[in-house]
Amino acid sequence: MTRPMRWVLRFLAVCHFGWGAVLLLAAGWPVLAAFRTLPHMSTGTIWTNLPNALLFAAMYAFPPAALGAWVGILGLRLWSPGARLRTTLLWTHGILLVLGSLAVYVGIHSVEAAEISSARGGGLLSPLAWIPLLFGLPIVVLAALSLPAAMLALPADRTAGLHHETALDGTSVTIGRPLLRLILAWTLLACGFAVLVPSLWPTSEAQKVAKQTQEGARQLEIISARKQADVDALRALSRRPPEETGAVLRRAIMDGRLGAMRLTDQDSTLTLVSANLPVAFECIDILEAKSARAKERIEKQGTVRSWADREKEDEYLRLTNSMSDLLSILKNVRYVPAGLEPFLVQRAARKGQGRSEAISLIGKLNTPKDKRTAPSTAFVPDDRQTAQPNGQTMAQTETPMKARLLDERYEVWSKALEELGALSKEDQWAVGNDLLKVVMDQNAKFRANAIRAIGNIRPPFIPAKNRLVEFVGDRKVGHDLRWQATIALGEMKLADQETIGVLCNALSDPDPELRWKSVEALSKFQQEASPAYEDLARATKDKDWRVRIGAAHALSYMGSRSIPILTSMLRVDDATVSVETIRVLGAMGHEADSAVPSLVKTMKWSLEGFPEETIEALKKIGTPSAKKALSASNR
């Protein structure tokens, strides 16, 4: 081998060393990044996250590291040429030339796309477009240098070729394989340049703009065709009978695709929903239940969030978005078949999501002649002349006071309660008789509203008391009736044995809302609730903080015997209840003198509300021991 050829091979060896070192350094970057982010991962510990970090590092570091090591080995062999070097270079750089050409091709188009994105105001990740070029160009250049050198500077490997002959001097001559290798190398080079040349060919700005315009028009045609096809399919679906479309609508709602359907064709979507209102309200119940469970799971998760916790949050957002889309569409429904009137009336009487939409849809009920009328069996809560089954108007069948007391709107029924209090006893009891008829009628609507109004009649409307007591103790009736009956008993303040007994039983009911309203009712009986002392003492340990606070208020009317129970509620880990208990003790005045030592301890708590509330309570207690504690705190 001549000296110039030897220097050429050593130059190539240095190039291989340099490129191999670059690849090894590039392989070290993902390893360094993985270990730098390891302490900052949001879940687990460093040791539990170490396998994931190692897997991430191996995925991104192994390919460049393996290639860099192999290129370095080729550099060593080029520095000291040995057997089969020519074959190794041809195969290695032939494959790398194809891969490098593809990387350059992708890189050129990525840079063009990044420039277009930047011109339109984007381009946040534009620098990443240069990564394929940074890796592809050195590979192509190194392969373009190595392939000719392998074919010209290195002798053919002394192995059997396609046609093997022996020369006169006894040396082996390979004829077929070197020729095939040369043809293969040039074919690979030609393929690489065939891919690169069109991409590298300069284009004018006008040509780029024309190409972008043409591509945009083509994409717009595709999108328009798809949208028109979706519109036609949705319109065809909306014209089919409800029994065929109910399952489709249910699946669309539960999958969160109702909003997309509305964007496709709003009129067809509204028609489809209006024809399947029972299905829509059934989906509301399902979504509400699933959302509540998802929210409960989210609230139970700790401050350290895992991927599973993030999936729960995504599920909750999907459910709430589906609910919002459905409720929004229900508000915009324009036509409601008359046959759905009984269903909507029943739905309007239920609490929860969808109730206001059901009430709104009742006003949009249509007769077969498409004339809007009010429902014949439903109560529409306003002062309009509403049609009744016998053809009479509401003004002819119901008193205005009763109609307004049953109204769902706060501003209407609250004003009606003020007017009710201004009436005489006889007039109030007359209204009470009308309201009691509504309460006794199991098929009547707005029974809970009637109970609420009965509780505000003065003097108390005693004929309704037995019915209210039955509601509180009956778990078969709806939650609304039990809640309103409990509130009404508290407002009536008829603290007899039967009333106190049913309220005490309600303190052990599974419904926390009912337990809370029961202690509130007992607190309004004040000293007359003494028979409930033991039940209220147990209620101070209830799981619901509202029940504990209500029990504290009720016990405050039972004198000094309740002080040990109230002081046991002063806990640093239950600050909300403790603050309210301190206020209760302060309101008890001199009776709470024995609670002063416990109150003094709370002055050391570094929590919101302390020690200001304690100081106010000690001032209200006003006993010598309280004054002494105040003077000591001032020092």
C-alpha cells in the first residue's frame, strides 16, 4: 500500500474517532437527563423510580452508544488495516448511507415545516427540526468518504467469490464479489442522491407559497367532504324513529361525543335529543353518579399524585364536560313531543342535575297541532293563568298565596312567607289546610315546598305535626321530604316526646344531611330538648363536622352538665369545630366557668382564629378565673 493511501486511511480513522466520540457524548445526554430528573419525580421514591429511569436511559442512549462504539472500532481498524476491512466498511457505510440520506430528507422537510409554523406565529419547537440534519449529514459525509476509499485503497478480501480462479503464480483472484460490491455501493449512493437532490434543489418563495396554497386547498376539500358526510349521516339518523336512535344517542353521550355532534349539525342534534329525552335524562343520572364517584376518588388521593390519579382527574373532567354539553343542548331544545309530558312532570319533581331543564322543557310541550300549552297535570310555579284538567285556570282552583308558597323561585316564595306571617291565625291555618292536602297527596308535586311553608305558619299548624313526624322516620319517602319535615318540626318548636324521639332516631340515620338538620331542629327546642342529652352527646363524635357543631349548639342550652362534653370537642386537629365550640362556651356565660382551663390551653394553638376567639369567649364568661386568665395572657 502506498504512503498517500495510508494517510488517506488514517484521515478516515481520525474522522471515525471523532464521529464515534460525538455519538458517545450524545448517548450520555439522555442518561444524565434521566438521573437529573430522578429526584424530582412526583410519585414513589428514588429507589422505586430507578428502574424506570434506567429503562428510559437505555431506550434513548443505547442506539447512539452502539453506533458510536462500532464507528470507533472501525477507526481502529482503519488506523491499522487488517483482514476483511474492505467488506466491513462497504456493508457498514452502505447501510449508514441509506439511513443518513433518509435522516437528511426528513430534516430538510422538518426545517421547512418549522419555518412555515414560525411565519404563522408558532414555531415553539422549531429548533428540534434540526436534529435529523445534525445526525444525518455527518453520517452521509463519512459514508461518502469511506465507500470510495474502501473500494480503491483497500485490496479485495481473499475469499471465494462468485467465480474463483487461480493465477499462474498461485495467488487467489476474486472476480465476481468485488464487482458486485462495487455495483451495490454505487447503487446505494445513487439511491441516496436521488432522494437528496430533489429536496436540496432550490425553490423560489413563489413556488413555496403556491405549493402551500395547493396543499391547503386539498386538505380543505378533504375536511369539507368529511364534514358533509358527517352532516348527511347525522341528518339521516335524526329522521329515524326514537326506538332505533336511543342506543346511538346514549353511546354518544357517554363517550363525550355530543358536543362534536352539535358542532357538526346543531339542528339534527337537537331533533335527536328531543325525540329521546328519557334517554338523555337517564344519561344525566348516570353521569351524575359517575362524576360523584370520580370526585370522591380524587378527594381521597394524597398530595403525591400517580398516573392513576391523573387518569381519575381526566375521567372526572370528561364526565363533567359530557354533562355540560348535554345540559346545554337540553336548554336549547325547541320542540318537545306531547307524549313526554308525564315523564317531564315526574322528572321536574326530582332533585339533582337536570331538574331545571325538565321544568324548562315542560313549558315547551307541544300538542299534535304544534301549539304550545302548559302541561295539564303539572304545576307551573308562577302567577300565569295555567290550564287545569277541568278546564279551569289556576286562579280559579288555587289561592294565590298557596301558588306562591309552592313556587320554586326563592324571591317568590320568600316574599310569600313574609306575607303569610302578616295574616291572622285563621287565615294562616286556612292556607295550612290547603298545603296539608298537597302533603297528604302522594301523587301531588312540590310536597317538599308545601312542608317548608307549613313550618313557617304561626302559631304552629298542629294538624300537620303527625304527618311530619312520619316523614322524618320513613326512609321510603324521598330525601327532600325528610329534610323539609325535619326543618319544619324545628321551626314549629313542638318539643313533645314523640317529636324529640323521632329526631333522636334520625341522629343515627345514614344520611348526614338528615342528621345535621335533626341536631339543628333539637337546638331550636333549647332546654326542652333535655331528653335528647345522651343522643346529642353521641352526636358530638359524628363523622360529619356540621353534625358535631349542631350538637354543640344544642348542648349549650343544657347547663353546666354539658361542659365536659363541650371541652372534649376542643381538639387541635379539628380546628373548625373547636372554633365554633369556643364560641358556644362563650355564649354560655358564667355557666362555662369550669371550661376556662381548657380554653386557656387553646390560646397556645397557632391556628387561624386562635387565640382571638378564646379571648372573646373568656370575656363573655366573665368569671374571676376567666378574668385571671385574660390578665395572664396580656402579660
